[in-house]
Amino acid sequence: MLSVVIPAYNEEKMVPIAAERLHEILSGAGITHELLFIDDGSKDRTWQRISQAKQSVSQVRGVRFSRNFGKEAAIFAGLKEAKGDCVAVLDCDLQHPPEKLLQMYALWEQGYEVIEGVKTSRGRESALHRFNAKCFYGLISKASGIDMANASDYKLLDRRAVDVLLTMREKHAFFRALSGWIGFRTTNVEYEVQERKFGASKWSTRSLIRYAISNITSFSTAPMQIVTILGFLMLVVALVFGAIALVQKITGTALGGFTTIILLLLFIGSLLMISLGIIGFYIARIYEEVQDRPRYIVQTRI
Ligand code: UDP
Ligand code: MG
């Protein structure tokens, strides 16, 4: 059986369409399936729509969070609840074309365990967003050693891969990168990002920045190493200036230098604060992991 995990946050218009389309495509190909909608604490009628979809498509299952926990949490809840021999994850807005599931499923039948959806284009996005995404994925790719430039959350995973992902206890799991990190027999399926029909993207600039910081800190300690490198650079500068100051003192020409001192003070001060901030992000992550709160809280299931 194929489980399809569909995170949905304020997708009341898309839930019925997604349920019908997926059911049509999968039953048309004779694939036994379940459609697992995760209502990530929606504020609209998403949950009612999921219950209604259940009446026309019996393969529908629903899990409702007690509040909004974010897409990563929804995906992991889906992996946990899924009963299938393989599990696919796709967006409720159908920006991930569902027809590609058939191709992914065929690859799974051939023995592949991790089938990654790879974007051929990023769809319609502003130039700034594109640039930011490029920087973010550049960093993450370096940190994880996996090329993530066109990675997405559209994937099909074998039961073994799912079980491995579920053993990971980190609260801030980054699904997109972890699925590559775990290894297994992997292949890619290219797809074209579709236009969203109803509703709006859930990402604000603020939430994207938070998302980027959270994922970078969970996959890379490079920012903290940069702090060390900066420290060494400052040491070199300090030695040079120190030497100059000593020579001036000895030769009796030490005078003025007020501007230099002010500039150095400000410069070092800001570097110190930025460094402390970077370290702070990691301490915050450690704190959150130590608190060991659950990734999500389920309110109801159908
Ligand atoms: N989503 C979610 N929880 C959230 C935000 C988004 O479950 O807090 C779901 C959303 O319903 C959709 C998917 O994640 O199915 C992708 O969201 P969206 O389309 O807003 O992102 P984009 O396609 O713009 O990257
Ligand atoms: Mg979308």
C-alpha cells in the first residue's frame, strides 16, 4: 500500500480537489493507497473539508494538530501515522504534480528506497526570493554534502527509510535534507512546479528567515567556526597595530590616534556581539532539544 502524506494548513479549497485528484490517479493505476491529510492547526474549514472528503473517498484519513506546528512537524506526523509499505509526501496545493507519483511508485517497485522529487524550475518567484533561496541552499548543500539546489519536499520513501527517519529524535528535523542524509538506494524524478490554484503561499519573509536559521543550525556548525576564523583575523590585526603602537611609544611619536581607537572599538564590539548572537542560536537549539517537548500534539484523528 502507498500512503500519501499531505500537510495542509488553511487549504479548505484545495483539500477536496487534492483528495479527488489523488484518488482518481492512484486508483486509475490500480495502486492501493491511503490519503493522509495532516491539518496543521488550520484556522479555516480545512478539517471539515477533510471529514467531508472522507465520505466520498474512503481512503482518506485525517490527523488534526492542536495548533499550527509547521510543515516539518506535519510531515513527520504523517510519516508516523502512515501504514503503507511506501510513503509519499506532497503539498496540498498540488504544486507538486500528482501524476508524477506513478513514476515514483514504478521506481519504488524497481527497488529504489528514496525517490526524490527535483524541481526543473522554481515556478514564479521574485528575483530577491530566488537569490535568497540560492544562498540558503548553497549553505545547506555545503553543510550536508548533498546537492540541494532544486530539492523539495516531494518524495516517495520506502518503509525502511521512513522507519529510519522516525528514529531521529531531533525536534527541528529538516525533512528535505535528512531524506538525502540517510542514504539508501536513491534516485531522482524531475517535475515542474505548478501554479497554486487557490489560497496563498504560507511563507512570509519572517517565517522564511526563521526557517533558514533553524535549518542551517541543525545541519551545520560552520557559522560558529567562522567566529573562530574572525577571531584569528582580529588577532593578526591586533599584533600589527600593537607592534606599531609599541614602536611609536619607544620612538616617542605616540600621539593622536583617537579615530583609530574609536573605529577599532566599534569594529571589535560589533564582531563580538555578532559572534555571541551566532553562538546564541546554537545554545537556543540545544535548549529546545533538551526540553524534549513533542514535535506536535494531535487533537483528533479520523
Ligand atoms: N503547510 C503546513 N503548515 C504550515 C505551512 C504550510 O502544513 O505551517 C503546508 C501547506 O498547506 C502546503 C505545503 O505545506 O500543503 C506548502 O506550503 P505553501 O504552498 O504555502 O509553500 P510554498 O509552496 O509557497 O513553498
Ligand atoms: Mg505551495
